[in-house]
Amino acid sequence: MKKFLAILMAALMVLSCTAGLAETTVAPAREVYAYLTLDRDFIQSYVAGSMGEGSDAIASLVLDLIEKSAVDVVATNGFVTGAVVAGDDDVPLCNFSVVTLEDSVAVTSSLFPNYALRVKAEEVEQLIQQYSNVSLGGQQISPEELEQLLTGLAGSVEGYAADLSAYLETLGEKVEVSEDGTHMSLALTTNEAADVVEIIANRLANDEPVKDLLNKMLADQEMTAEQFIEQMKAAVAQLRAGEAQQLASIDVYNQEDGSVYVEVDLAGKALLTFSTGVTDNGEIEVNIYIVTCKEGTEDWQSVYDAVIAGEDTENTVLYISVDYGVDENGAEQSFVFVEANTQGQDVIFSALVSRENAGTIDEEIYVNAGIDLGITDDDVAGIVAYSFYTDEYEVPSLDGLTMIDVLSADDETMNALMNDVYTNGLMSVLGNLQTALPEQAAAIMQLLGGGALIDNGQGGEPDGDEGWTCENGHAGNTGNFCTTCGSPRPEEPAKAAYCTNCGAELGENPGNFCPNCGAKLN
């Protein structure tokens, strides 16, 4: 638990800004309100099929909680604060905040109301170092060594890029252009592949930083960078010795309406098409198709049709569409559609992003995204989010909270934290849930206390005719927690080990009356 919290806190610290916590509010802040949408019928039928009978009630409860809840977050300079809310009135179930201090980040929440969890910057650095060691050629590389290698590699990239760029310019001489200039084509063969490998090998022969990296990577294969370069040169000679084989063809078509269509065929194994243009109403469209064929083909249309129809489960069709435009009210709108057909499965991701009053204090962003598995008419799951500027928020306070350094806290401290969660945090959530969603709260109480949803060994039956009464006076409870305020069921007094009337020793389960004299037992 401690390591999980530490890693989570480290991630929050890296993502947070570095400014200190201000004494007063800083406006404007960006607020995001988001909630999930679900296909209940599909999910419940899937759960029932996977988990069997008796799971419907629990699945329905979980779906209710998800569908009737949302997350409301405000982010500004120095901190992030928010809450999980539920019900028609957005009642806060629990709140949280992430506060960036001078040399640390602290997290507070109503789940642990008496504590703040802190990670210091130096502890984050140590954590990163602990998990950042990598292995090259079977040897551990320290972060410092890795940084030196990457620095050297970065300095070498420009040289390779310049050599390859110069070569690409020479390929322009091999491009065939139609008489009307609307169609350009280029065939790439094993000869061009040999040229590229040779360019890289020649540059690599004089590139000490990259050779040093290769030596480390190839150590477990008992090979050196020099031997690797020699293998590259041998591959070049072999490619040039044989008859040239076509590896790829590239065709570019300039359409009359101003759109552009590009088709790349990788030796009949994969086809990529790219088209872009502007519609009559001014929207920019980009469409990309990627089709694969393991056995190779010249008839891509047949492969495409078979995959889409579900007749071909070996190959893949991926379609990506992006549309961008401005509506009549001046709002920018982008729509992304991604569909993947593979192994007989059809998965669709779609997202609509609308942006009004861009660049102003009144800017609002709306996002609606979802995933469709091709099984139902609707998205199986989706997310809806609104984002806007606000000056209505509270600056989180650390006053009165016990600070816990989660990376160095001892077991006693962590146990105290978890006790705060169980005795205060969860009870607070259940109490708030009772206000926001009383039916769902009652169901959870039954689940925890052994009511209708589960069997706790007592059969979920009331104690007598009226059940038990909690410390706050709420009667009629049957589980282990009060369904009104969440108070735990009081412990029943232990029965006497000896009969107070005759002194007879009692067994483990003596009942309500002494077996010796018949007196009622306490």
C-alpha cells in the first residue's frame, strides 16, 4: 500500500505545477465536469453470463453508482481540487485536492480527513532513480550512464537526418509524372533499400557515441558494433547482387476538387491510403485506411470486403477519419472516428470536440467520446466532459492536518491512516451517499451488513420484530451498519461464563437459560 501511494503521489507531483500555494485565490481557473455513460443492458447481460446467477443485483448497483456520479475538478496555479459528486443535485460524496508546495506535493481528501499525504521532491528523484535503471545487453545501466548515451545519440541524429534527406532528394529524379501532372508515382526496390542501409553503415562507422551504445546493446550476443557494421555492409552487397525486387509503390493523385489522394502499397502485404480535402461547407477532411494481408495480394478491394463482412479473420482493416470545421455560431468542431476490424471483431472509437469562444475568458469545451464493440446499437462505454473557466472555488487548506511522508512513514503511521479511512472517511462517503442516492446507499448497507444482497451467516433476518437501534436512535436496522446514518451495529454483551444463580460452568453455546437451574442468562 505504501509503495502504491508513493508512486501515485510521485506521478501527481510530476504533473503538478511548481508554484507555491497562494494565500488568495488565483482566477481564472479551469474547471472540468465529467461523467461516464454505459450500455446497461449489454453490461448486465455480459456480467450475468460471466459471473452467473445472483450477480445482477450487484451489477445493477455498481452501474447505478457510475451512471449517477460525476467528477468535478478545478485546476489552477499551485493546486488541483475537486470532488466526486452524485445524484440530481450533485451532492459531493468525497473531495480531494493536490497542493504543490515549495519542495513537495501534498494530497488531502475527505477519505482521510485528519491527514495530508506528502512526497518531497528529493524523494521523487530517488523513486525515479529506483525504477529507471534499464538493461542493455544484459547489463544494468544507471540513469547517469543512460543520460550520457542518449545525449550522445541526440547529437548524432542530425548527421543521419542530413544524409537521408540528401538521398531522398535524389529519389525525386525517379518519380514518374503523368502528362497532365495529376498523378505521380514512385517504385522503391531492394536497390533503394541497399542505398539506405549503406548510408547508415557509412555514418555509423565514424559515430563513436552510437557505436558505444551498440556495443552495450550487443554485449549479450557476443557481438561488437564493428561486427554489426560489417554485417550491414554484407547485406548491402547481397541486395545489390540479386535482381531488384519491388518493396513498395507510392502513388499521389491530385483531384480536380483540390483534394489529394495518396496510396502506398508495401509489396502486397499492407496498403495505406491517405486523402485530404475541403468539403463544400468548408470542413477539412482527412481519411486514412490501413489494410493488411499476411499472404500478400494484388486485389486489395477483395481483402477489404472480406474483412468488413467478417469472412476474413486473418487480416486487418483500420480506418481513421478526422473532420474539422466551424459551425454557424462560430464554434470550432472536430470529429474523430476510428474503426478497427481485426480477427472478426469490429471496434469503433468516436469523439466529438466542440470549442466555443476560443481564446477568451468565456471559452467552453465540450467532449463526447465513446467505444462501440459492434455488438449493440449504442456505445458500450463513453465519457462526456465540459471544461470552462471559473473563479468559484476554495483554496485547499492544510491547517490542522497531520502530515504523512508516505515514502518514509512507518507501519504504525500507515495503520493510523488506514484507520482514519475506515472509521471516518468511508462513513462520511456512506452518509453523503445516503443524501444523494438513498436507494443505492441502502443497498450498499445491506451488502456490507448481510441483507438481501449477500448472506453473512445470519440470513439477513431482523433481530426480533423490530431489528436493532443505532447510537443515534435510528431503529429497524437488520445489518451491521445503520441504513440511516451509517453507524456500526453495537456489540452484543458477552454472556457469562458461569451461571450467576447457581454457579454452574457454561459451555461455548449455553443458550439463553442455564442448563442446570433454568435461570435466564445475561
